[in-house]
Amino acid sequence: MLVIGLTGGIGSGKSTVSHILARLGARMVDADIVGHQVYEPGGPAYNDIINTFGREVVGTEGKIDRKRLASIVFSKADSLEKLNDITHPRIRDAIAVILKEWKSEGTEIAVVEAAVLFEAKWTNLVDEIWATLSDESVVLDRLFKAKGMSPEQSRARLRSQIPPEEKAKRSDVVIRNNGGLEELEKQVEDLWRSVNSRLKGSGTFSPNAPS
């Protein structure tokens, strides 16, 4: 089974690429969804989060109130790091279990969609990394239209992430998404055909193999 790690900064179109890959036949695991699961009562991170941040983060039905938790995490310098230290290893372990199950079922291509693939040090879960990148001006326009974020708010979010070109250097495939949906679909479809061609041709995958 080939495992692709799909990453990209806010407004880069990562989720759109994910939807295209799912439509083409890739089996998808979304790290954000897995992350929500580890927060649930009985989940692997639940007790540690409460022990670290206090009962005040518990909302209705005993569930962790993520808004309350966020207000604490982003108000203290080292709190986000503490939260990540709790959640990132648990999310990684949960994803690893999913991938192991899919491999046993004969899945050929799986995609792990994770904005924090590099930051969380999950790169050893995947065989190849694809990064979606967009110019800053394009990202600012998208975030304003989709979320009503001001340029200042958008730039603050961008500064909190690994710079796009740094992600590009550390990735095997870079998907430049500055145009429309049709252009992005063609780019992803071409990559998908190339991957399938190489898998069927050699039985193994090499990111540097000719398409």
C-alpha cells in the first residue's frame, strides 16, 4: 500500500485536493477527524487534557469544550505545546492503526490529510508527501471571501505555520493552486494517473520514477 501524506497551509486548497483524490479512488484519513475522536470521553487524550488544563474545559455531556480549551491554549505561551504533546502522539497512533487495517484489506493507495504533518512529526507514517501551495495574495483573497478574515488576521495565521516554500522543499510533490477548480482538478488527476501507472508498472513506488 502506498501512503501519501497530504499537507498544506490555510487557504491553500488542501481540502479540495483531498476531495478530488477521494473521488478518484484514494482512501482518505483526515487527521482533524481523528483528532476530534481522541478528545472524546474515553478517548486516549481525554483524561490527560483535563488533568493538564483543569475541569473548566469540560462542557455538556462530559465532553471537552474545544472553544474553552482554545481560549486557554492561545492565551498562554506554552499551553499549545502542552496540548500538542498530549494529542499529536495519540492521533499518530490512531492513524497508524487505521492504515494497518487498510493495508490488511488490500487498499492500494491511502492518503493522510494533515495540516500539521511536519509539525507533528508524522512524516514516517507516509511514503510520499504532497503539499498544496498558493501565493499569499491568493490565500488572503480566499480567506476574506470564505471566512471574512482581514488581511492582518490571515497573515497572523500564516505566520503561525511553516512557511509554504519550506514545506515545498520538504515535499516530494508540490501542487500549485493559484487558479480555478478546473486547473486544480487537472493537476491532481495527472498526478493520480502517474502514481497508478508507476504502481502497476513496477509493483513498487518511487517518487523519482519517470511517469
